[in-house]
Amino acid sequence: MIPTAFSLFALRELPFSRSDFPRWQSVLGISFVGVLTGLDPSLRAQSLWLAVFMGLTILWGWFLITVAMLRWWMKRGGRWDGHGDLFNLVAASWLVVDTLSSSLTALGVSPLLSLPPLCLYSIWVTGNALAGAIPKASLGYSIAGVVIGLVPAFVASGLLVFVAGVVMAVMGLVPGGAGA
């Protein structure tokens, strides 16, 4: 997975066959980025373990929703026949950029400085990976699919964070919450 991820990060167009690595590697890669996401200082209200759990939950939610939306989007108009491991392809395309982004945030770099350019590059990398693996899908169409997939993922993660915040406040786990 690592060589494929770096090739995609360098915007090389690769066939689907390059994403024929074991699924556990993708699961491990996405989980690693999720743990790094949980190390974001803004997520650590009181518990590092809770922050890591939230990071994992949010990132896995984003990933699974985005892959599901891309599966639907790329099949539209007969662009993709469903052959090839989309799960692994998207995981590999996210690995390097999202590891870099999450690492910078965990190290205390302002999210306003690092996230916008890296988020845009991540979308570009994933769009380019899709366009390279699916000959009938243009780069623009693939990028649109990524953006369309990220919209419900963003909404779902916002709802998750809101619900978790309410639950934590009710349980008194947040400074200034009901139990404080």
C-alpha cells in the first residue's frame, strides 16, 4: 500500500490493479490517520482516549461515507463497471496527505494554515487516482465525486461531534457541563 500511496500523492495515474493489496493494510492506514486526527489538541478536552476514539470515529465515518458515495457516483453513466477495489484505492489516495495534515495539526500547527491547502490537495489526489483507475472518468468528474462524497460525510461528522458534546456535557465530562 505504501508505494501506491506515495505514487498517488505524486499524482501518478495508476490502474486499479495497483490497489490489489490486502484490505487490512487499508484498514490499518485509515485507522492510523484516525489516531493522528484524535491527537489534535483541539479535540483533547479532558481525555486523550476519548479524543483518539472521536478521531477514529470521525475519520472512519468520513471514509466510509465518501467511498459509498463514490461507488454510486462513479457507476453513473457507465463510467465504472464496479471492478477494482475502490476501498483500497481511496485509502491509498488519502494516506500520505491525510497523515501529513493530521501530523501537522497534532504538532500544534494552526489548522487554518495547514488544512485548507492539504484538504484541497487531498481532493485533487483522490480525483486523480479515480481518473487514472477509471478510464471513462475525467479528472473533473472524479473531483466532483469526491466533493459530493465529502458533503454528507461533513454533515454526519458535525452531527456526531454535536451529539457527543451534548452527551459529555450531560454526563459532566466537559468543563462547564451540567456536572461541573
